Amino acid sequence: MNYDIFNGDADGIISLLQLRLANPIESELVTGVKRDINLLSKLVDKVELAKGDKLTVLDISMEKNQAGLVCALDGEIDVFYADHHRTGDIAVSKHLDAHIDLDANTCTALIVDGVLNGEYHYWAITAAYGDNLIAKGDQLSKVAGLPVEQSEQLKELGTLINYNGYGAVVEDLHFHPAKLYMALLKYPSPFDVIADNSSPFYRLQSAYQEDMDNALAIQAEYRSDVVSAFELPNEPWARRISGVYGNQLANQNPNSAHAVLTENRDGTYTASLRAPLSNKQGAGDICSQFETGGGRAAAAGINALPKEQIADFIKAVEAFYHVGPTSAGKDF
């Protein structure tokens, strides 16, 4: 049995898309909302894997899935693992084919693009844009000879696929990530998606604009020289838009960190942290200080931040990026 295990965001979906366009196989799809990252460990707990099974693991932190990975390798299961998040210790095993790059200016789809020698390069560029690697996407588009209009199309498609992955549960999403992946699999090029008026692109485009309009009406709850924090309500639209909204804020003010705090049903908060684009480091380290936190240097998050810890979270961000005097907003 083949298992394809992938993050439900643009990077995870497009990483698998490239691999399966290049090498179609029948597989069991294992995915979920963007923040559902313990996918490998959950699979190992749920399914009794057997010799001969093969696992493809994409865009989920090896550090967060150490138990599942070790169990699979101990069972002599072959694992292809591509990722750009924190790893912890990387196991040494003849059954592990690991492609890891922690550089802040790469993503899993670009790693896969290298493995495939650029066979589906336009899809990789789309994923880079979706992962908010805008400068990287622009650079790759230019090298590929794409006109500005086409690079903007890839940017919008990547953003929309990424937007679809955000939510507390899959019911918050417009498409289950596995269904979105399957819908996109019939398009060898991202430009084919945009050319098809019946593709998911157009449904996501309309929904995205409505959710973003809601977010843009929100004022900052806290602002200093190094960080701005925004609080979104416990609503499906807020959970859907939180990540791409954080990306947009980061692009608008590249010298500041940005935190988007979305209230969960239980009164805790989902925190999305974007490091300053001019200093793409530290986000994962900051969020990992909190129990349900993790991520990478440029972008990270906390799944369930207690309200009473929000002030500590903001202080941690301030301390890392060198606190300046508060110029507006309030203390949490």
C-alpha cells in the first residue's frame, strides 16, 4: 500500500501534485487542515503498516512526527520525506530517503522541483508564491521567462490554494485538501487551471475576496516598532483568512513582525506569526516556546494559545526582534 501524507496548504498539495504528475500511483491520501501536522504519527497509530508499504511525507515537520517516523523505519517501511520545517534528529536508516532544506527562502515544493529536475517547474513557482516566498517566486518567474501577467496569475493561484488550507476543522474549508489535490491533479500546468472556468480557482477567488474584506476592517490591537498584532473573531471566515492575511500584512510592512490571533471555540487562540521579511528568522523558535507551537524561521504558529499567555507571546516577539517603544494599540 502507498500512503501520500501531505500538509493541506499550497506547499503540501503542490509538492504531491508534482510527484504524482511525474509518477502516477494509486495511494491512500492522508491530509487535513494546514495546522494538522502530526499526520505521520496519526497514521502509524491508526494503521498497521506492513513490509512493502511505502510512505511519501511532504511538508510536515519531522520534529513533530518523530515517533511515527521511527516506528515506520523500525518496521522496515520505505519513507520518502521532503520538508523545510524543524527536523529534530534525522534518523539514519536505509529505509529513509530524506530531502530536507531549512533555508528560509525555500519550500517543500521547490525541494521536490529539484528532485524532479524542474519537470513541473511552473507548479513549483506557484507553491513558492503560496508559501509567501514572493521575492523567490518573482525571481524564478523571471528566470523562467514568464511575463509579469503570468507570474501574477501564479501568485494568485498559489495564494488561493494556501488560503483554502486554513481552518480549525475541514468543515471550515471550501475544499477538503485531498479533494482539492485530486481536482488539481488533472492539470499538468497551473495555467490550465486558470484557463478552465469550472476549476476550483474561481470559487476560491470569490470566497477569498469576501473573507479578506472582513479581515481588512479589523484594526491592530497592539502595535510597536517591531510587531503588530491583530485579533480575529471565532468565525469560519476568520479561521480561513488568518494565514494569508498575515502574509499580506508582512508584505505591506516588511520591517515588522506580524501576529494574527484568531479566537478558537474553546477560548484559546490560534496564533500565526510572520517574521519581518527583512529579517526572516526566529518565528519557529518563538512559537516553539509555547506548548502547541512550531513552524519555520519565517512563519510559524501556535494552535491553542491560552488567553492569559497572549501577553507573554507578544513580549517574546518583542524581545526577539528588539523591542521599541509602543506607538499605538493596547496591552493584551
